[in-house]
Amino acid sequence: MVEDKSVLLCLLGLLSTSYAFDVPKRNCELKPVDESFAKYMDNPGITLNEFYFKMKNYSQDPLYHNTGENYKLWRWHRTRTQHGRTLLMLSFHYDVLSMTILTIGVEPSEVLLQDNPFGCFGNITVDERGDLLRELILNDFYVTKKTSSQIEYESHTMRVVFACNSVVKNYHGYGKFINRCCNLEPNGQLLCTDQVEDAWITLLYVCITLVKVMVFLFGPLMIPSHMYDVSYMASQYVVKLQQELKMKLFVTESAQTSVRYKTRLTIQDISEWTKFQEVLGQFPMDEVIPIKIQELKIKVKGKRVIPENEPPTGLLRTLFDNLVRCKVKTLDPFNECCDRSVYAKFEPQFKHKCTWHMCAQTFIRVLMVFLIPIPFYMRIFLYYQFEEGELLNRRNFSKSQGLSEYYDFYRTNIIQHLSPTHGIFIAAYVFYFLAFVSIALPSKRVSEKVKSIARCSFQDMLNVERTSVLQVLLRIGLWPFKNWGLLALLTAPVYTCVMAPACSLIFAVYCLPTIYLTYRLFYHARNKIDYKEQNVDDESPLITRKPSVVKIKKIKKNITKIDKTVHKRLMSISENEEHIFPCTWGSGTIYNLRRFMVQILVGVFCVSCLYSFILLAVEATGIFVEIMAFTMMGIIVNAGSTLRYVSMALLVLVYMHDCYNNVYESYLTFNKAVIDDIMDRVEDLKTVASLPSSMQESIGFTVKPVEAVDRIPTAFMFDKTEPRWRIGHLLLFLDSFDTPRIPLRLFKKLCEVRVHGAPGPVYINLLRATGKFFIIVVFLFFVMIVVMAFGNVHQISSTNQTLATLAGGFVPMLLKNILPRKSVKLNLKTLSFKGQIDEVICEFKQNWPVCDLVIEKDEPDPKNDDEDQTSDIADEKIGSPELKRKKSCESILDAKPEDKEKEKEKEKPKENILEKYMKENAEWKNKDKDKKDGNGTDDSARNSIVDENFVDLFVDLSVAETSVPWQMHGSTESIASASMLPDSDFVTMESSFTDTMPQITVVNGDRI
């Protein structure tokens, strides 16, 4: 039984093969030219001797040619311990992976050999050469002759000398490199063992491989959720206005208009405003409609608000915000330079605007594309610097022996087997850069498609509940017991065999993120690119169905049911902000074929990008896991030499965490206190928070300022890429799960209030913490130098040196906890803080992107009209002076413009009228020449419009602002675009208008 077990372990490669033979006598001897190194081979600090042999007086060294199965016959190892033999079982570059820690105790030596008689070594066979070198090492280079009793003593004390070299074995036609270690037995025989692997070393490599597999399957979970989470990207909040906002609206589908407006909205601007589009369908066209707005719907990104327990104080976050997101432009003196044009004084001569801030953002984005794969760059560096030469030598040596390259799944990396220039890796590089190029394309349509598909897929992955998947699998397993009763016990084996593949597929798809994204990317690529499911009534008797079609539909229905069950909320981005992107490439069969091909190509592109990222991540993560494993192994094995350095490194990490954690704690306390104070100021907060989450919507609350300060009016802004609301005193956001948040800008302003205990700007405190940390590091450095210096002089043991290092390293922590500190705690109930926060609240305003417009028609209240009429009748009876003034003003305003013009014409001579007419014509021609945009209208036409035609919102449904003409579905005909009379400076124009100006209508840019 023991022999069978040994054979099984040998077949598995976990047990080495051994064989013994007598040492023959030869007529050739080898001796080192210099024997001084041999005296120090048994030094207690040496665990492994590494010899590099070279023959003296040979033009063609026989150690480098015709070596047979011996790989690198010129390199041998000598060891007396299991530690040394274990090092030989590791990867060939274990010194690099362990950061040279495992090389402690490894002594390399270059040995020059000479043969006696000269030339005999080159005339013997390859096996005899190996035996001579082996005997030379086992006999300690013949410095001292070993007796049989000495060899027996070494075997009893586990101090047997082993001579090891590398050989290649034929493993089913593949060349497998192993170590052959030999030792002398007391009876004079030579015992050689082909060591494959140790069981613990095999387990180590299996664990490293499992980590790589886990990274491959669960790698998408390492991506930060704020990059694709809907709640972080753009959450929708509702702001209830305490005083309704009244505006004037004008909707038109015509290309001809004579309406002045403050803000113009096109089809593209309102494409995602569903409620606004529904209300527009009920309003008449080409009429000025008074509207009122009682609530605002805004989009709030997660990076613009902060919750109670996440103050923005992290060192990495601060560096990312200031350097990557260019928030450093808000600091002096960057705020004076970032918004300046790169063209300086020549800016008017260039059509496009380009500031230093825009250049810096573009440069940083391009730089980040190349900086993100830094871990993979390090992996490539390790390959070309330490692995490529050895791998090529082994590959060539295997070919010279007529063997193929052996791939060890546990020990060999993919990049070692294929090389970084393999087609698979080149394709990964290409798809990596194509992914960033597709996102950064100038065409928003293409970039939005890619981002929409990726965000929806990752969001669905985030919404998958693994417990729901387990419930689905249990429901499938219990189905026969539910429907068949006791018969299920008889059919259970057959049912298990049939349903096991289906259950395994469900588990793999929904529990392994990489496989889930593979399916989900194709799913959303199909849905996002002009896919409309044909809803066919299954109960219609007019449709003839084949049994196969009915069965397929039933399976599809069950799959859809499972898909909805495993998601905690199947509410992807598609239901909130994303939409279908239509294709206008024809109709009929060709259109369907093109659409299908586009869906497949986009899906393949997204999946290829996913696997490219994962492949690079697996290789980079795998090498770092190996480095960590080998480094920890070296620290444990060589604890006496490395423990004091490790303890010092741990102290540095502890102090670094302590310094920056103090900053975090101070801002966390301040943030909680501020949010509590703001929540106390908000009215109806408890009423809203008491509602269940299913009935509660995310709400933004405005805080009422002090009575002496007027409210900041809410304004509709469209001076940038998207419409925004400028809202004042909007200080608190409460989501459906009752999580309070405040604006990040408000937090930064409150940090800078001049109150005792206020933390101040974040970057100032981080700089102070960094300064304290560097002072502690310098102190620890001096402690370590003192300990090592006196340790070497007085021969202090490594254990005592470690204890001394720890004792000296804890001095700063003891001083911090023992000595009294002068710290001022923040008290929010003081009069000074109340005044400061009231001042900030009264002046705080911020722009928020519009998510939708909820409007109503502003119809006059009949009760108010009756009251006004009653008051007018009473005033008329009394004959009040206000009524007289009102009538006098009305008589002045009701005067016809024609009468005023006639009176002026009577007063002026005819020559002046003619000169004025000629002057107006000359000005009109000059302005036509200076006109740059065909869709705009010159100022003379704008100034000729009456005040009654001025509106706040002008909804233009006739043309969309796209780079190409607006195309109708299935045709290439374009709708003509016309001037819509934009008015950016309406206040100046309004003051320049008079009642005597005639109305002028503009049609296609010509004045009538």
C-alpha cells in the first residue's frame, strides 16, 4: 500500500525520484586554482553556495558546449539544509520576486578549475563531466578528505552536503526543467534525487494561481463604483420652491418668428425632459404662454455633495482633485492664469477659444491614459530585465534536445509563455487605447453610445444580489418536491443530472462579474442601438404559432423572470438618463441587417475592451502577488536579519496613518456638527424623513436666511453646455434612504470661517500633517542608525536590536499621549459661529444642471380678479387720486405711435426725414456685411421688436443644434434652418426700446 501511494505521488509530480550508484574511479581530476573560498563554505550564515565554474586554458570551454541533458553545466549549487534545497524549487528569479530578501545566506562564487592531466576533461563524456564536478563539490574541493565516519555523522546531524544542478527531463515530449541533487552515503555510494516540487511550494503556487483566477473572474468589482453608479453619476433631486417661479414661454415649430427671448431651447436640449415634453404637447404653438414652476428637478453628481461620514480630506483624493481634476485653479495665483487664453493678445484672431485650463485638462487626460497601466509597465520591465534571457535559453535548450516547451499552469505566467509582443497582448494594447479614444471622441454621439452601454452593464452588475441567485437555484432544486411530491425522491438523481448544467450556467452568469458583463454588454448593445421589441399578443388567434416558437418564447419568459429576480432593482441607467440611439441607414431588410451588424460589432468591441483590461490587470496583479508572497517568505525565513527593518517600516506606516487620520477626524467632527446645524434650520425635514423609502423621493431643501436679508432669486441659466438652475440657499440634500448631504462648495466655505476650532482649508491641514510626518520619519531614521551602529560595535543580537528599535520608535507616540495638548474644540452654539454661518448661508448660491422642467400654465385666479374689480369700483366712486394718476398714465401709454410720429414729423423739416432714411439704409447695409452667422440676426432687427414679444423660454422645435442637418427617419431631406433671434443682452435691449418703434418681422434673415 505504501509503494502504491509513492507511485501515485511520483506520477503527480509531488514526490522526487531517487537512485544510487557507486562512484567509479577515473583518470581525470579537477581542482580549483584558488582554494581559499572553500574554507568559508560551511559558514553558519551561508545556506546555499552558488558556483560558476570555468575551465582554465581552454579556448572552447567544455562546460558550455555538448552538455547533454545538463542545463548550464557551468552552474552548480551546494547546500547542507532543507532551506537551501527549497530555494532551488522556487522560480529561477526568486531573488527579484523577493526583493533580494531570499538571497540572504546565498553566497555566489566564481571558480576557475584546472584538469589533471591537461585536456582530459574535454575528452571524456558529458555524464563523466557532470560526475567529476559533482564529486568535486561533495568532497569540498578536496581541501579536506572526508572519511566514512564523518559522512555518517553528517547524515545523523542533518548536515549532509548536497550538490545540485539543473537538468531537463522528457515529460511526454515536453522539456521539464528540474533540479538533480546528489549526496554521498556512508557506504560510499552516490545517491541522486530528481526534485520536482515540494508539497508546500506547490500549494503556494496554487494559491497564487487562484488569486489570478479570482482577479480574472471578479476583476470588474475592483473598479470604483462612483465611476458608473447612477446615484453618484447623476442623482435626481426635487427642490420645492417656497415661492412659485413665473415665466413666459413660447413654443414654435415654424422657421419664422419675431419673438425676443432670454433662453432658447432646441430639440436636442429637451430630448431627456420627459415631463416637459408631455406638457408642451398640451400648449398651443406660436403664442406667449405664462407659466409657473413650483418645484425644480435637478441633477446632482456625487462629487459635488458630501455625506455626513465622508469629508473630502484624504491625501490621495486631494491630490486627485487638485492635479487630475484641475481644482487647483481655485487657488491663488492659479485663478489668475488658468482662465487666460493661450493666444494672449492674439486671441481675437482665432475662432476657437483655448485657455490654459483647457490645455491642462487635455494634457492630464492624455497623461492619465498612459499612467493608468503603470503596474503593467512594471511587469514588462521585470520580463525584459530578468526573465526574457532565461526563458529564451530554456526554450532553445529544449529545442536542441528535441523537446517542446513545457507550460506549467501554476508556475508560468501568460506573459512568460507568450511574451509581451504576442498578438494577444498587442490586441489588448490596441483595444485599451481604442476604448479611451472612443470615449474622448469629439463626436458626442459615439462617445455617449459607448459610455451608455458600459455604465448600464456595470450598474446592473452592481444591482445583482447573490442571495437572490441562491434563492433561484434553491427554487429550481425544490421544484420536483413542490410538484411531484414523494416521486421527487425517485427522480432526484435524473433531475439533478439534467438541471446541474443549467444551474451552473445561472451561477456563473450572475455570480461571476466578468462572465456577467460579457453577457450584459451584448444585451445593452442590442438595446441601446435602435432596438424596439415587437410586442406581439400571444393570445391573438390570428397568429399561427409553431410549437417550437411557443417553447422558445416560454423559455425566454422564464429567463426574463430569473433576470428580474436576481436584481434588487432592475432600474438601469436606461430608465433614468440614457436613451436609444437610432440608426438612419435605410429601411427594410437592409436596415435590419445593418442594425444587427452594428449591434454585434459594438458588443464585440465592448467585450474585447473588457477582456483587454482584465488581461492586463491579471498579469500586473499576479506579479505583485508573487512579489508579496516571496517577500513575506524571505522575511519569515530570515527574521533575524530583517525583523528590525520590518518593525521600522511598520512604525512609519503607523505614524503616517496617525498623522493623516487626525486631519480626517477633525473634519469629520466639523462636518457632523455643520450638518446637524443645517438640519435644525430646515423646515418639514422630519415630515419628509418619516415617509418610507418607497414613497419618498430625493429632495433638496433650501434654508430660510435671516429676516434682514432678501432671498436670492432662482434663475434659469444656459451660458454653458447644459441648462442650469441658479438656486440660492440650497444647503441640504436628503435621498430616499434618509442620508443627508451638503454641497461640497458650502463645506469648503464653512471650513474657512473665522471661528475658534474651525479646521480651515483642507490642503493647509494636509501640509501640516505631512510636515509632522516627515519630522517623525527623520527621528525614526536616527533611532535606527544609533541602534545599528551600537549593535555592530557591542555585538548585540538581532532580537535585542529589534526591541531597541521598537522602544525608540514609540517615543513620539508616548510624547503625544502623555504631554498636554492645547486644542480648541469647536462650539457651534456660540454667537460668533452663528453669525459666520448665517453670513455664508445668506450669500450661498450654486448652479445645478436641469434634470427636467415641471411647468404649469399660469391661469389667473378668479377670486383675485373679483377682488381687484371690487376695489376698482370703490376707487372710482370715491374718486381717489391714485385712480386719477392711473388714468393719466393710461392715457399717455394708450397714445398711438402713429400720432406721435405725425406730431414729430410736423415739427421736423422734410430734409431731416430724408437724411435719416438714407442713414438708416447705410447702417443696415454695413451690418449685413459684418454678419458672420446665417442663423443669427443683427442688432437692428432685434431692437425693432416690441416689448410684448419678450419671453423667458423660447422652445424651438424646428431645428436641432447638430453638426449635420437634421435628417428625417428614412430620408436624406433636410429641414431648412432659420434665424431664431437670440438675445443675450436682453436687459440692454429692453432699455433701448421705445413705444414708437414699429414691429419688424424677420423671415429667413431678410427684413420685411
